[in-house]
Amino acid sequence: MVLLSIPAQPEHTKPFVVTKDGSSVIYERRGDRTTRLSTAEVRAVLAAG
């Protein structure tokens, strides 16, 4: 069994952006899960400011 302990991300560093090969991915923590935002969700977040 392996247990990973991942601390909460500080508010000033959100959103968490993962970059690789010139593209970006944004992950969001929702409760006790981490989810990848869809392209539509990323656009909505950016449009909302």
C-alpha cells in the first residue's frame, strides 16, 4: 500500500497550471479530488476574469 499526502495549494498560486511541450493543462481541486478542467471550463474561467 502506498499513501501520498498532498498539501492544499495556497490560494495565491491558483489555478495550478501544468505545461508540457508548449501546451497547458489546468487542474482544480474539488473537495478531496483533483480534476482536469475541460477546454470549455478553461475558457469560461478566463472569460470570467
